[in-house]
Amino acid sequence: MAYGEEMIKALKDRGQQLRRDCIRCIGVGVAGHVGGSCSSADLVAALYFHKMKVDPENPEWEGRDYFLLSKGHVAILQYAALAERGFFPVDDLPHCKDIGFYLQGHPHLGTPGIEAGTGSLGQGLSLGSGMALGLKMDGKPNRVYVLVGDGEMDEGQIWEAAMSSSAKKLDNLCAIIDNNGLQAQGRIEDRLPSEPIADKWRAFGWNVIEIDGHNMEEILTALDEAEGCKGRPTAIVAHTVKGKGISFAENQVGFHNRALTKEEYDKALEELA
Amino acid sequence: MAETNQRNAYGKTLLELCRENKDIVVLDADLGGSTMGKMVEVEPGLEDRHIEMGIAEANMISTAGGLSRVGKIPFCSTFAVFAAGRAYDQIRQSVAIGKLNVKICGSSAGCSDFGDGATHQSVDDIAYMRVIPNLSVFVPADANETAAIVKYMAKHEGPMYLRVNRNPYDNITPEGAEFVPGEPVVLKEGTDVAVFACGIMTVKALEAAKALEGRISVKVVNVPSIKPLNRESVIAIAKSVKGCVTAEEHSVIGGLGGAIAEALRLERTPVEFVGIEDRFGSSAHNYDDILNYLGLTTDHIVEAVEKINNMM
């Protein structure tokens, strides 16, 4: 194993911790993005607790790596990661969506650790591409990571950004596709089928790595490989399970943005323990 | 000699600014030879400061948002219909909500691209740029003012939209004057009717005032800053006359007329609009023909001033 067992376990635990934070924050009887948060949790844990250079004390530190949540509807997951990483108090998480509070329903510039506002799907990759381009123009080593939803690939702008990023040889840019196969109100294959995803990104000039998005060793290996790839951006196609870790939510369309009953809430936290 | 084409003023000013400030970059969507953003790349040493983004305006605007977050000052140019229209959501979501330091140039604006017809004529861009919170909207009267505004945009933080005319005409504002956002500028004093105008219609407002000399005393007010717009200044001007007229190369809905009427909403001042009456443009063989077809001539302003003057 290239990565120590302890580290792998610690990162897996982080993924579970972020899921629990999300559930606690969403609470009972109020709609929240359970499914997509759980599918992305291991990827986000690997980035914030291992791969990315960040400084919670100085969120705008010049040497930092950048993370953009293009699938901005799972903001709560990023907030959980930022809070657990020390950017702001974990106790603030339940106040998400309070009027005027710094934790808005979608990532909002001004929140410590948030690099840009996202949520109108399809725009995060372009924003990340611009950051990567500017950093490259200045010869800086910072890397840019953008988490893209597979449903989000319906948006044409994703493919504009895909073309543009490879044309500009942005090897400091890494897109991570959370391929859970579901979107807000149905299965992707029943709407605008996105397969073959890996072939599409390859055809657009990207280095493509396919992984199990819940296998921590595969995630870490892919992130390192992406960093080593020169001359083109990397797309990590992470095969995931929407609602991962919560038996009754796994792979269920209904848990995209749904309120939990008290029983579901308790069971979810029990399973994620 | 001063430049008389707003597009050239845009390109030349950016070239000067790029020499001084290494952070300024210019993005174009395959129209840099028309917006004149491309003037930057012909200078040795500045080639990489012009970034060709291809025919993908949405991606251009969001990319500019990203560039601004790592310290660049991006100017994005394309035709106004594509900048403000096609990339509306990117301007709103990627740029304006976060107050990112992105500068957008809507070029060949209004009906100044007379030959290409309705698809290329922005009769509506001021309205839908003006309604976006945090976004400033500037409409220069001429090339001199364009240069002044571009300098201001480069120097000051925040998202801004600049509306640029395609065609050359003589300057009416002085070269080298400083641009002050928010303030309407009185170009000619008068006591009967004030004409608030922007873009080429400011030229026509001056002509109308001259045509009415001896009959109606017309105050001509240039409004390069549609937003922000100092409400008190507008009210003070309105109170100095009997009534007001607005004149713009844009729909009468939501543009300069709307901004002035909103500013005067608690005043007892009649306001008449000279603008495009809720319709699209058309192809034409020259600029004057399309301006006449859409009701944007000196005579239209004269008629509106007379109407207001006769009311009082």
C-alpha cells in the first residue's frame, strides 16, 4: 500500500465525520442535500485533509490550493470540511441558511475558504479554469480542484470550459466528476445520458483517471497522478453512490434534497457512526 | 489627434494600461479584431495579455471571474448582445454576486452594427445589466469618454459593464477629462427643459438644443454613468427646469429613461422618453438610416422637448 493504513483509515473516518456533520446540520423536517453530500464526502475529505495546501488561519494565503464546488448545492459538505479543518467553528454549521449568515445555501464569496460563488450549475469549472490560467501566467505552483456533478454535465458551459482548459494546457487544474448517476429528479440515463463520460473528457483533450470514489487509496493515487500529469488538465471520474453510507438513501432519487424524519435522522447517524 | 471611434479608444487605452499594469488581461470571444481588444497582443511583450477564448462567451465571463480571484484585472469584450445577453447568467452568478473585479465591454452596442440586423443590435442590454445588483453600467458619449471610463475601470475594484459604439463620430467631451461615476454632466445650460442623454444620443441632444435656440432653452445633460446614478443630482437638475426628456439608443423600457424616471419618482416632473419603442432593430445600409428607422434622431428629441415645454 503506497499510503499508510492509518492514514487511509483516518481519511475514511473523516469522510464519515463529514457525512454526520451534514446530517446534523440538515436536521429533521427540513430539506437538505443529503444524497450528493454523501456521494462526494470521501473526495472532499481527501482534498481538505490530505491533498490540498490550505491555511485555515489565513484562508486567502497566497500559497494555497483552490477548491471549487461546482455542484454548489452540496454546500453543507464543503462547510463541514472547512469547519472540521478549522476555518470556522463547527458549532456554526447548524446556522447555515440563517438570514444574512455567512453560511448561505450555496457557496458564497466571503465565507472563509470559499473561493467563488457557485450553484448556477456549469459555471464552477470555468471559474476554476480562470484561476488555473491566472496562476499559470504568473508561474505559480498552486493547484485548482473543481468538483463537478455528473448531472451538471448537461450544461453546455462545462464543455466550453473543457475545451478551453485543454487548449490552454492547464495541467494545474483537476476536475473531479462525482459520477453518482442521479440528478435532482431522476436517473441521468433516463434524461440526457452522459456516458461514456471518460471517453468524452478524453476526446476534449483531458488526462482521464477512473476510480471508485469511495476507495480512499484510489482517490489519493488519482490526485497524485493528476499532479504529475503535464501539459493537460486531469479529469478524475469518480464512480460514487448517491446517499453513500445511509442504507435507505443509497442510490435513491428521492434523497437529492429531502427532509429527514426523526426516525431517518437517527438511523442515518447510527449507520454513519 | 484624439481618437473618434469608441472601439479604438477601448483598445488603445487598454494597450496603454497593459504597459503600466502587469495584472490587466484582455479576453475576447473571437471578435477581438472588432472589439479592438486585440490591439493589446500586437505589442511585443504583451502577446500573452490578450487571451483568445473562442466563441464561448459564457465560459469567457466565468473564466474572467476566476482570473480576478487570483489577482488579474480581466477585461472581457464581445458584441453587447453576446456579452450582456448570452452571458447574462454568468455575469449575475459568477461575477456580480461575489463582486468580482471583472470588466465587461459590450461592443458594437445599440444598433451601431447596422448591417447585421436585429440579432446583433442590443436594444435591451442597459436594462438587463442595470438590474443586476453590484454591477456598474457605463455608456460613454464618445471616444474621449470611453478612454476615461476604461482608465477608471482598470483602477477601481468591482464588476463593471461598458457599452461601446461601433461607429466613429466627432468627440463632444474633452480629451483627458476625468470620469466621475454616478454624476450626470451638464454639457449645456438651459432653463426650460433638460435632456438627459447617453451615447450617441448626447450628440443629438446638443444638436436639438441648438435647433431650438431662441424658442426653448434646453439644458443638455450627459449621463455616462447609468449606474450608479446620483439621485440628488438628477433631482436638482430636474428642479432647475420645467420638465425632462431622456434620449438613448436603447429600448424605452428599462434603460436611461427608466433610471431617470426612477430617480424622479417622488418629483412632480414630467419625463418624456426618446428611445426604441419596444421593438427589435433591422439591417440597414448605414447607421443614420437605422437610427432614423428606430426614432433616434435630433428631430425626435426636438419633438419631445416641444411636447414637454408645451405641457407646462
